[in-house]
Amino acid sequence: MRFFFHLSNDISCMDEEGMELPDLATARAKGIESARSIMSAEIRNGKLPLADVITIANEKGTPMATVSFRETLEMSA
């Protein structure tokens, strides 16, 4: 099944290629991995984009899940 990972922040970035993955659980794990990777790069620039969201859509464009960047982190003191 092909899943598309659309990034929403100040602007929307649509995934035109998508990725073949076996199921939605695997796609969600990939979305979490992608969010953490993006945040890692942004932290080096002094930013932490906690309001950003990745929407995971199927081949028909139907949203199947969302991954908020905030939910991918465990905050500790």
C-alpha cells in the first residue's frame, strides 16, 4: 500500500512520491521517525517546531492518521 506524508507548518508541503509500506502502523512509525528527523535538523538552527504535523494519506488522498511533532517527544526535566 502506498502512503503519502504531507507536512503542515506555516506552509503545506505535499508528498508527491509516497512510500510503499505494508500497513498503517508501519506508516505511522515512519511518520514519527520523519518528524523526529525534521526536528533534529531544525534544533541545529535554534528552532523546535512542535506545532508541525504530518498527515498520512492513502493512495486516494484520504487522510488515515496524523502525527503531531509534539506527540513524538517525551519531555523530561
